[in-house]
Amino acid sequence: MGSGFALTGGPRGRTRVGTASTADEVALSSLQIRAIRLDPLYQGGDYYDTGSGPFEGLSLARGIGHFTYRTSEELISDLAVTIRRVKIL
């Protein structure tokens, strides 16, 4: 995980961003950014006042993030619960 942080400013305020990352973190972050930017409703980032937004891209980016912050044991446990539920149905 990143050990340094930088602050970036934008129209919505300051954001804390990691400045030191592993190659895996950089790759996954790039995928998250691409998921958001490729959503047709991203509109170049100018969607705040449109009443709409890149919700599908954001959802995909959150899913990628969720996956990266879980341990193998947690993911296996969740998968086992899902498999048991499917067998019951």
C-alpha cells in the first residue's frame, strides 16, 4: 500500500492520493479510472450539474476496489457462502 500522500485540489475540494504504490495498485487504479471515464455519462468529468453521472463506471470501479481490499480468506469464505445459498435454492 502507498506510504506517502499528496493533496490534489479540484472543484469539489481536496483529495488525498497515495504517492508510493506497488505495480499492482497502479494497474488496478488505472482500471478503476478507465471504468469511470469509459462510462458514456462521464461526459469528460463535467457531469455534476446534469442530474446524471457515470454510475455504471463508478459501480465497476467500486467493485474493483472492493476486490483489492479483501484478503484471499475473506473472498473464499464469501464464495463458499454463495455456493451454499445456490445449492439451497
